[in-house]
Amino acid sequence: MLDQENIIEKIEGAIKKSERHIGEGEVASYIPELANVDPEGFALSIVTTGGEVYEYGDLDTVFSMQSISKIISLTMALMDNGKKVVFSKVGTEPTPYKFNSLIPIDDRASNPLINAGAITTASLIKGEDVDVRFERVMSFVKKLSESDDIKFLYKIYNSEMKTTDVNRAITYYLKSKNIFDKSVEEVLDLYIRNCSIGMKPTELARLGSVFANGGVNTKGERLVSEEIVRIVLSQMASCGMYEESGRFLMEVGFPAKSGVSGAILGIVPGRCAIVTYSPRLDESGNSVRGKHLLDLLSDDIRLNIFLHE
Ligand code: GLN
């Protein structure tokens, strides 16, 4: 809920202030297809736990979820296997290394929100083959976002599949550590398919609002258990912004997950989900304007979860 005075002015003021960061950062190009976007594209969508929507900018932009899909893989791995099994295969601790680094894997990935961890959680999603597993992921995403229009972005998938040697290396390494016994290619395939799920800003914000609302959607249906919501949000808070997670939590003060397509999903428990879209990224792979806008909104609407009132 965002029931406070001048809320529209506050949101619009924050957007205006974030304009000073428009030219900063670079669009991701290591997945060639990701470079084909308007670098100045911008959107903001906020969906409250009560279902109110505040939306601005290019609301028809369809972006790939990329690493934001890691929260879906984690949620489904937990639903399918329980906490004990999942956290015997992946750790819970942040890492100071890049999201696709091989360093934070010793016997297992350090957390579920870096690539190695999300490849692990993808290996735990049940279904007889990759098509069935991905079908389950898509239908869960559609349910959470209350949209049948969620897309599979084949061009993004194809482009990443052709260039994803680092993720392939990570997947082989995890297999060598007996983290899963499926084939490397099928595990990698599901991971990349999940990253290639396409949606619009408000679809993602609606998905996030279920997590902001303790796992229940605006129709009162429980889609995720309270325990899983708690796990996902705490991992987002500690690990969701990669090697900038500690600073982001200190400055902005709520759980968030970024993706290299330029989207960030922020979740303020009990209040709202916020999606920013702006494809220019910093060195860590986080959207520059997006993270500044979340910071401004946090200050101006008092969204920091560590404030006492
Ligand atoms: N698909 C991307 C990758 O594996 C996701 C990374 C990201 O969004 N940070 O490299």
C-alpha cells in the first residue's frame, strides 16, 4: 500500500531526478541479441499489495527476465523439493564475484541468485523432460503475473545458447560435483529458457506483488507459501544485486533482483513491488538508472524496510 499524500508527485519527481543518469552505463552485449534495444528505453511500474498500479514510460516494452527468473527457479525448486534438499545443493551466502564467475563454487554454488546457483535450482525443477519443466515454469509465471501474454523470446534464447560457454562450463563443473545427475545440456537449456521469458513491466510488477503480499495474489489465492516467500525475499536482500547487494541494501533498503536486460524488480514486503526498466548497466550488470530510481523512490516514499515507522 502506498496510501500517502502527493504520491503521484513523489513518484514523478523521482523519475525526473533519475533522468540525470540516462547516459550512464552500457547495454549488455555479451548476449548479442540483448544489444538490439533502445539504450534510452525506460519504464517504471509499481503494483501495490492492494492491486493499485502506478505506471510510466514504455509500458509495452517486452524485456527478457534474465536473472530475475532466478527467483522463479528458486521458488519452484523449493516447492518441488523442500528447503532441506535445495540448501544441501546450493548455499545461502553472498559473494563479491561477478554473477557468472566460477570462483563462488567450491562444492556447491554460494547462493541461488548467481548463475551457478540458478543453474542448480533449475536442475531441481521437476518434470519428465525440458519441455515439460519449462511448461511448468511458464504456467507458474503466467499465474503469478495474471497474464496469458507472457512470451518465450526465442531470439534471445537462441543468441544466448550460441554464446553461453561460461554457463556451460559452470554447469559441467556442478555436474562434476554431483549436484545433479541430469545431462549438462538439459539443465543448461532450462536455465537459458527461464532467462528468455519475456514480459512487460507491469506483468513483472504484478508477479512481484504476490511476493510483497506474503504469497497471496490480489484475488486472495495463495500461490506461494509464506515460508518460501520469506526465503526468496531474504536471498534477494542479501544476494539479489550481485556484488553490489550489501551497498544496495544499505542505501535503498529492500529486497531486489536485477537482470542484464536492464530490469530490476524491487519488493517492499506488505506494500508493493516496483519494476524499473532501463537497459544501460553498471559493471556488475545492474541497471544504472534503475538502481538510482529505486534509491530515490525509497527515500521519497520511505520504503526502506529498516525504518522504524
Ligand atoms: N542469462 C544471463 C546469463 O546467464 C543472466 C545474467 C543476468 O541477468 N545477470 O548470463
